[in-house]
Amino acid sequence: MTRRLVLSYLSLTMLVLLGLEVPLGYVYARGEISRFTGDGRHSAELLTQVLQARVERRATSEVPAQLADFVKENGGRVVVLDATGGVLADSRGAVATGTDLSAEPDIATALRDRSLSTTREDRAVDGDAFTVTVPCSPSGSSVDCVVRVSSPVAPVTSKIHGTWMTLALIGLGVLVAVAAMAFALAHWATGPVRALERATAELADGRLEGPPTITQGPPELRRLASTFSRTATRLQHLLHAQRAFASEASHQLKTPLTALRLRLENFEPYLGPRAHASLDEAVGEVERLGRMVQGLLALARLENSASTPEATDLDAVVADRALTWAAFAAENHVEISVTGAEAGEVWAIPGALEQVIDNLLSNALRVSPPGTTITLATTFAADPRTPGVELHVVDQGPGMTEAERARAFDRFWRAADSCHDGTGLGLPIVRQLTLAGGGDVTLDAAPDGGLDAVVRLRPAGHRRTAPHRGPRVTPRRSHVSAF
């Protein structure tokens, strides 16, 4: 914003300078040229009048001395020709006496008793010269001689160029001064905006140590900063209260649920055999309530935290989770297979990929019949314009309808014919964790009639496309936390 303000000030100043200096320079240049040409014509006419008296007295021998005095005072070059166009005298001695110049346009015009002024190249004066050719006709009827006065253009051109350079330097100085003042003004005006930007970034990261106190800048921005400070303080208070509630609820709810379960189990010796089934159902509901509380607290922690995604090795995480779940899957006579290309590193918040895979594997194991296979496959996005890594968790269970897949990520939702004791919070947690890392998750129908959970992640490193079939196992093991 500061750069835009400075550029706008400089652009406006540039327009003003161009509107003032260009016309001024143009008028000055025209005036200098007009003054130079006018002086050249006047000097030539005066010299012609002086030489006219010499010609009337036939005193041509005095002409060279007169020319020398004129050149010494005015500079340039003077050539005097007779009535036939022959050279009588040349102040520079560049043309020999008697040389016929009657064929030259300006001389021919002057011999017809007409003056002519033009700019032409003259080697005797080293460059272009303003030439005035004036006829000398004492009797008024015939031309007795012709006077050509050539004045070099270089001095007046150099003067005009110097004036333009002076105007350019003045304009540059004005621009530098305006830039310095504009930067100071823009820095003063945008100071509150920068402070608000830093505070907003800290608030988004959940680490705002203190609202900004702004005492400089425009009044409107100071009022905006004051309003933001009050809002940020209120938000921080609410966030701290919510986090405190989640932390306290985690401890306060565990104790009564555990006590309730123990009391129910203690009833078992005093109940008849027909009541044992109801007791088991009650204990199961207490356990489900405990898992639900844990899931709600996990969602609350995810929504209240602002973790920064980090580069995570997807291949290592997939191999580790497959190895961790292999024993539990074997107890249910289900096989876990890892296939696909090596994906490399992807962006994810720390520990998120482990929880995502654990939840998806837990859901897949609940619905997988014995003798089936759960496949973990990594692929790359088909569209090269939107590169990404896809992790597929494919089971061979009963699958879901399109309407059920659309609602599967709703909290506490379970299919109407569900036969397991899930809480309906596993998939919402998976989506929340995936979105926090900049990815997405969807449920598709598997080709063999099961369910294909597709986790799309952003690549963080070099893509490795060499296919690698079979389980990829690392010695690291992590704790399983599925909801």
C-alpha cells in the first residue's frame, strides 16, 4: 500500500512537471531560435549597408578588412560576391577569389534582387549554419554585389540543450523531494494498517500477545484500530474460555463415566441371568458415550487450534499405520495391502495423517467381511495443472448409497442399517484434519462394491513416480487413536 501511494504521488507530480516544464522549454527554445535568426538577418543587413558604400566608391580593397572586423565581433563567416556571382572576398578563405558561385540557390536568388535565409551545412564553420544571403543594389535597379553571412547553429543549440537539461534536473530534484515526502506521508498513513495486519496474522495463528495500540495515522484508521483491538480482546477471551472448557470437560466427564461403568458392573452379581443382557447393553452405551465425549473434545481442540501444516512423509506414515493395524486386522481375518506409487512428502498438520488413516482403517475394518482385503493406495492427480497426491482407503464391505456418502461427514450421522457402535464423529474428524492441512476428503463407490475413501493432499516435495508394490513398512510405531 505504501508503494502504491508513493507511485500515485509521483505520477501526479510527473504530470504537473510535464505540463509546466515542457511548454516552458518549448517556448524558450522557440524564443532563442527566433532571436538567433533575427539577429542574423539584422547583422547581415547592416553589413550589406556598410559594404554598399564601398561598392559605390569602387573601394573593393577595403572589403576584406571590413569582413575581418565583422567576423571578429559577430563570428561566423562572410562571403562577398560581385554582380556575376564571382567571389570578391571570403572571411575564412575557404573559397578562392573569382570562384563562380552563381549556380548555388541562395546566390542565384540574391542575384535576382531577393534576400534568402536558410539553414545549411557549412564545412567552413564546422557544422550547420544559419545563412542569410542579401543582395547589394545601390542604384535600386541592378545588383552590384551579394553578401552571404553564415552563423553557426551549434552555440544556440547547445544553449537550448543546456536549458532542457536544467529543467530535467529541476524536475528530477522535485521528484526526489516529492518521493521523500510521499514516502513519509504514506508510511505515516499506512502505519495503522501494518499494525492491524500483523495483529490479524497473530490472531489467526492464535498467538496475539496484545492488541495493537496505535497513536499515529489518520483518525479513521485509528478508530478502526481501536475497534479491532476491542474485537480481538473479546475473541481472545472467548477462545480462552472455550479452550478452558474443553480441557476441564475432558477431565470432569471422564471420572463420572468411569464411576458409572464400575457401578453398573458391580450390579452383575445381584442381577438375575435374564438381566445380564440389559446390563451389557448399558455398559456398552456408557463406553460409547465415553468415546463420543473423546470425539467431541478432539473436534473442539481441532477447531480451536491453528496449527501450521508441515511437510510429512506420506509413504512412511502409510507403511507405519498398515503395520500397526495388521495384527488387529488379522484377528478379523482381513488383510491390509499397500500399493501404488511412492508419493513423497505432503503438507499436513503434525500428527494429522496418522489420525486420518487410523479413523479410515477403523471404519473399514468394522464393515469388512472376513477374507476380504483393505487396500491403501497412493496415486497422483490426473490433471497436471492441479498437482496433488491422493490416498485411497478401499474396503470390500457393503458400501454406501450416493445419498449416504453425501451425509457421511455430518456429525453424529450413522447409516440407518448400521450394526456397529460408532459415534458418528470419525469422518468429521478426518475431514477437519484434512482441511487443516489444505487438502480434502471424499467418499466414492469402489469398483468391487465397497467404499473408496479418497484423501487429497498437497505435495510438499519432489514427486517420485517409480511404482512400489506391496506393504511399505518402517520400524516406527505410533499410538492408534480412532473414533
